[in-house]
Amino acid sequence: MARLLSDLIAVSRRETAPLIRLTLPICGAQLAQAGMSTVDVMMTGRLSATDLAAVSVGSSLWLPLMLFMTGTLMGLTPIVAHLLGGNRRSSIRLQVHQALWIGLALGLVAALLLWTAVMPVFRLMDVPAEVAARSAGYLAAVAFGLPGVGIFMALRAFSDGMNHTRPALWISLVGLAVNIPSNFVLIYGGEGLAGLFGGWLPAPLSALPALGAVGCGIATALSMWVMCLTMIAYTRHSRAYGEVTLWCSPTPPRWRVIGELLYVGVPIGVSIFVEVTLFTLIALFIASLGEVTVAAHQVALNYTSLLFMLPLSLGMALTVRVGNTLGQGRPEAARWVAWNGILVAVAVALLNSLLLWLTAEPVIGLYTQDPAVTRLTLSLVGLAMLYQVSDSLQVNLAGALRGYKDTRIIMLITLVAYWLVGLGGGHWLGDHGLFGRVAPLGVHGYWIGLVAGLTVAAILLGERLRRRSKAIAHGEMEIPQTPD
């Protein structure tokens, strides 16, 4: 036992600092990208309730598509990390080129869906006609940016796998810097500019139309392409990637390599999609419980989602560290790296719980002054404190398993834990109670379902990591090799 503890301390001293250095820029990039959605909601909300509704409804359609694309392209990160760890840099360019083909194809398919399929969905959802029309225009504009998102995400996955996570942070901040003024000009038009700068503006600027939700969509697409082109320029000219020269001798599609990338990446995309739809469906289920309940749910979810960015980013960094170590041919060391990351995840979860405890009341006060909403939100934040450890554990256990290129089991566990236990159990508790002995719990039932679903996911993923890492460390199982 003493030997085990001393080995763990030694690994922790060696591994924790590099892990945190990878994590913090990823976290900053995630927050910057989340900030774009926040800015969209805030700026359209100041124009009109109809435009705000249009952007909110539209975001519920394009964000899951984008997150599925992001998850699928994240399959490139452990592949690049393995190749880098094994000093097979000459094979990285081929993998990235194939990921770029995938990103471009996914972006075009997603854009086509937004151009052609949204009105039937709106009719099914019984969205009011004016909101549906503006939201369709918003989505048609956003669709032009999705191919750029696919390319950017492929390059980000490559850069992360090369242990170079800062570019995503700085380029996401560039995107945010473009998004804010573009939103202002396109949403409010010349009237908004005149209100900000006075009547001395030139006539062409003063005559700009206020495009509302459609202008927000154009600004979003513009930000997407600025981020894409900036990432292309950076990866072309930076020396940080050593001898990996991406932008020479383009490689045509190679279906065997594309198949491997999709084999690793699609389950990640499905897992993220399942998680996103879990929260979307819960929001739909509780819509009938009244405005106070819906408002409290959204405030608590928005607040805790911001705190979740740190454990999420830690999990992404852990994928890289485990993949690098396995690529070096050190499976026993990779096992230690993975479990050290899990211990760091527990520490992060405890920090988040402490932050919730200390800051809940003042932060909720920034969202609402309604006493009923505040009281209900505080009770939901109390449940959120319970699931911080489970949530941090499940996302980092999944990150470690991705480092082992073990992604399909994550998808299956996510489906069972989130939809069956989390959504199914939460809906039962919320609407029916517990076998007649406990009355229906309303929104608290759904949040108890979240706690249960995340806990089940953490337990199952932990057992999977224990078995997988042990088998590979003892030579009983091999990791699929990346082709050259």
C-alpha cells in the first residue's frame, strides 16, 4: 500500500502540471465559444421578444448539429496524440487531411439540413408563424458558416493532439471579438449605430437596415469563417508543429483512413448529441410546470454549465496525455496517467461544489430578482452540488477512454445512463413520484434523475477504464494501430 501511494504521488508530481497547462487554454476556448451564444441571446433580446425567440428556437436546432460535428472530429485528437507519442510525425498529415474532408462534408450536410428541413420541424413543434419565419432566416444564414466550423474543428483537434492547445483559445477570442460588433451592426442597423455614436455618421451607415435575427445569423457565420481562416493561417505559418507541414501536397480522400477516423469519432459525436438532447428534452417536459419552474431550471442549468467547462476541458486534455503515453509504448505509465487525471477531476469537482456553495445567491441575483424563482433555483443548485463529483468523473473517465481509442462503449453507456436512467427516471419521478409513496416531485424529480444518470455513467465508465487499462498494461489487449 505504501509503495502504491508513493508511486501515485510521484506520477502526480510529474503529470499534474502538464495536464493543467493543457487544460486551461481549452477551458478558455470553450468559454469564449459559449460566450458567442450568450452574446447572441442578449443582443437579440434587446431588439424584440420575437427575434429573441427566433434565435433561441434556431439555436436548439443548429447547436446539436455543430456539437455532433465537433464530437466526431474529436476522434482525430487521440490518433494524433498516439502518432506524436510514437514519433510517427510523418503519418499525422495524412490523418489531418482526411479529417478535413470529413469536417467539410459534415459542414455541408448540416448546412443542407438547415436550408431544407427546418420549416417541417417548426410546424411539428407548433412554433408561431412569425417566430418560425425569422428563425428560418437566422438558420439559413448560420448554415453558410458550418463548413468553416467543420474545417476549424478538424484543425483544432489536430492542434490539441499535438499538445498545442493555446491557438484554439486565442482564435476563439478572435471569433468573439468579430461576433460582438458584427452582431451590433447587423442586428440593430443604422438606427443602433446612430444611437451609439450620434448623428454624425455617414448616410450609408445610417441607412443600414436592422436585420434582427437574420443579422445575428450572418454575424455568427462570419465569425465561424474568421475562426476557420485564422486557424488555417496559424497552422500554415507557425513553427509549433515542427515537421508536420499540413498545407503542401494535399491528400485526396482515402476511405480506409476516413473509416478509422469515423470509427473513433462518430461514437463521440453521438455521445455528445445524446447529452445535449437530454437537457433539451428535460426543458420540453418541464415547460408545462409554469414560468417560475422553467425560469429556475434555466438559471440553474446555465450557471452550472459554465462551471462544467473546467472538468470538460480537463477530460479533453486527459485524452491527449493518455494518447501520448500510449503512443510512446508505455501502457503501464498510461494507466497511471489516466488515474491521476481522475484524481485531479475529483479535486476540480470539489472546487466547483465549493464555488456553488459560496456564490449561488449573488450569482442567481444577476439572473433574476423574483423571490420565487430565486428560492427554487437555490434548491436546484443544491442538487447540482451533489452531482458535481459524478459529472466531473464521468466526463474525465470518458476522456481517458478516448485516449485508449475506446469510444463505442462510451456511446452505449451514455445512451443507457442519460436517456434510460437520467431522462426516464427523472420523468417518472417528476410526473409520477415513487410507487405511490412519494408524490410527483416536479422539476426536482428531473434533477434527481440527472444525479442518478451521471452517477451510473461514472460507475460504468470507471469499471470500463479499470478493465481496459489493466488489460492493455498486462499485454492482454492491444490498441488498434493507426495506418500510415
